[in-house]
Amino acid sequence: MTATYKVTRNKQVLFPFLRYQVYEGGKKQERDARSHSVNDIEFGVEWQPNPSFELVTEWYHGDRRFEDKAQAAQHGSGAASFAFQAQFNY
């Protein structure tokens, strides 16, 4: 699920956003059809001070697990990151 909203002020644009992802299942292309469990959340904001430039800040938190016959449950709980991106458009 992704939720976003557009705010325009003084020819500048803000896009606050929230993403939530849940997945339970396997991946056929992986060896032994590993079982995956994914529970991720992200939120942030994109700022466009003009049409040629964008800044994005984003916070991510994830809880992921995978397992197969060879490896018991591999669990990555509480993985978190903060990202900052600048982009020039031409």
C-alpha cells in the first residue's frame, strides 16, 4: 500500500508519502523455493523547489525472514535506514 499527498505552495511541490508492504510466500526462482516473510514500512517526503530539482528524505524499517531446507529461519528484525537523495531533471 502506498499513500501520498501533493502540496503546492509558491510554485514548490511537496509529496509526503507512506508505504507499507507485507508478503508471505515463496520465490520459485530461488533454490529450494525459499519461504519469505516481509513486513516493511517507509515514510518520507519529496520536495521539488522547481521542476529541475528534487530532494527526497526517507526512513525505512523492515522485519524480514526467509528459510529453506538447507537453512533454518534467517530473521532480520528491526533493520532500519535513513536515505537522502538529490535528483536533477533535464
